[in-house]
Amino acid sequence: MKKKILLGLGLTTIVAAGVGYIATKPYFDEKARIELLADWLDTNRGDTKSWLHDYEFKLPINPKVADWNTENVKLPQVLFTVENREDKSKVSYWALNIDGTNPQLLIPEGILPPAPNTGIDYAKYMSRSPNGRYLVVPQKSSTVLYDLDNGEVTNISEVSGVTRHDIMWDTDSTQVVVKKSDELLRVKLDTKEVVKFTDVNGSWAEYLTSFAQPYMSQSEQAIYLSFNPSLAGFGCKGRKEEYLETFGESDVPKCGNTFVFDAKTLKLIDRGDFTPDSYDCNVWGGKYGDGFYCLGGEGGGKVYSSGRPSKKMGNFRATVDLLAFNGGDMWFIPAHGRNITRVLHQPTENSPTTEMIYTYGVNGERLSAFGLGFSRYVIEHKEADNWSESLYPLPSYADIKKARTVLEERNHG
């Protein structure tokens, strides 16, 4: 067998048994990778505790609407809209796996208006059902349920969509619960029937939803409403008649700063001091439904898992929404809703980085803030799977050393 090695112009070609092998691509790919690491190290002023990786992806040309059945997708999806470059009132709706793969067209341009944007982009509250068929989308005067199977649009709310949304789907995609402003409702997905919290618990229940700070528990299919017990007439010494009129006679304790409701019935199932005091913790419920973030107060920046009682999982001093707990890490979406941040409790053996930021972009396209979708597979395998194993890895000490060398060469070049 003859081997011929040609060296010149940076090209190494090995011809063996009539087969050509071009050995330059891995070299230049690695060089480009280290150059990008050096760029971020320069931008971040040498700080290696936080790192950023940008997933640049391409939208297909003349795309077709994707098959909505994403029940077995292995990773969470970000949901976003893309503006028409000439008419911002026309947007298309898309989904993308959080590893930057498989962009899917969900709703073609011009069918559904964009979510409101008042400086806060309410597209960040979009949510997708575990089977992939349904979207909950904030709109200017309402919130709608969009059926990707037949294009049916259902107004599910009488309250403006220009507000925070807390959303939880049943794992089998039979219903969704939405809490926004003073409204709490359940939607049966096959019939689009809307049942309000006040339909089940009476008009006094609106006082509770008006003052309460909600968070959800996906595993329990439970709604937690945390509040200051001295408000809304539902404290331990509240007016007994109103309490009984709302919740009836039961064995549920009548004291505690947190009410727990069954998501399927909207009935009260428990009460207790399950949440930090409201003076210390302004609760922001998590996207997945496994915990909450404390905004402001003495407890500001603390992160808790849902439970009776809740359990502190860590700290993160920023204005964020909890995305989920996974792989021993805390995952967040910032208030602007335009990236995902993985936060480790401590550095690993191979990397000093404890905060890994993932951004997503398409050249020349304006994307909205990101909503979230969790497939049935993701829900059922959340405790076993580690999402970070599918994402761009933390920079190693060796990578950082190479990046510093590149910066030194630039500075002395």
C-alpha cells in the first residue's frame, strides 16, 4: 500500500488505498473553538466563574408546519416568535430544543398576533403541552389556547395577557392550569371547557387569588398559594362564615401561610406554613413546577423546591425565574427571558465555571423572549436524565489556559 503525504499551505493530505483524507478540518475547528473561548474570556474580563455559549441556528427556508407530536422529545424546548422584517405585527411561532437543534415551525406567520411587549416581552410566558399539541399564549386582552392540530384558538381568560402567568400541564395533556393576576382557572383540553377557581370555591375565593403568590408542583399536580395570613380574611382568626362558605367543613388545617389545591378539582387539600414568610420572600413560581424563587426581601435570591414544607436548594442573586432543578444543578431564565442559565452549587474537578449561560440566535432575525415546553418524556425522566450532558460543556482548565495564550498573542501581536 502506498502512502503519500503532502505538506503545504497548511494542508495535509493522506492518500491510502485510493481514499483521500483531509485532516485540516479538526485542526481549524479546534482553533476556532479556542478563539471563541478567548473572545468570551476577553468580554468577561478574565472571569471564569461564568461562561457563555451562543447556539447559532438556521431557520429552514420555506418551512412547513412541523408534526406537533413531541411527546418523546428528550430535552426541554424554548418557544419563541420571529418577526416579519417589514411588518412587526406579523410573527411566526417556533420551538427549538435547548441544545440548539431541531427548529420547528408551529404557527405560520400572520395567524396569531405576537404576545404583548411593554418593555417586558410577555412571550416569555408561552407554554407548550407535554404532548406538543397545545400552546398557551398571552395576548393583549386575553390569554389564548392554540390547538396545533386544527388551528383552533380559544380565549381562556377574561383578564389581559399583560401580566405574569404561572402555568402547569397535566403529564398526559388532558388539562392545563393557569394563574394570572387575580384569576385561577383550569382548561380541559379535549373540550376547551374553562373552569374558574371561583366557580368551584365561590366568590370569596377571589380574595385569596388576588393576594396570593402562586407556585405549582408538577409531580403532585398541586397548586400552592402563598400569602400573608393577616390578609384576605383567611387568617387563623379570619371570619369563620366566609371561610366555611369558601372551603366548607373539612379536616384541612385552618392555619398556615400556604393553601394547597388539587389541580384537577381546584379543591383545598392542605394548609400549613409551607413557604417562607411573605415579608422575606416574594414568590416567583418556577417554569417547570418543582420550586420557586424568592425575589426581594430578606430571602431575596434564595431558591426553594416545592414541598410541605418547601426546602431551600441554594442562592442566586439576580432577577430570574426558576426554570427547574436537574442533574443536581439549578436552572434559570433571566427576567428578560432571552437565555438559559445553569448554576452549579460548586466547581467541578475539571472546570472553575459555576454559571453556564446558553443563548440562542439566528442571524438577521429578531426573536422574542423564550417560553418553555416540557415533553412527557422530559417530565417522566427528569430525575434520571441530566440535560447538561446534551449541551455545550463547561470550559476545562486546559481550554481556559489555551484561551489565555490566544489573548496574550493578540495583545502582543
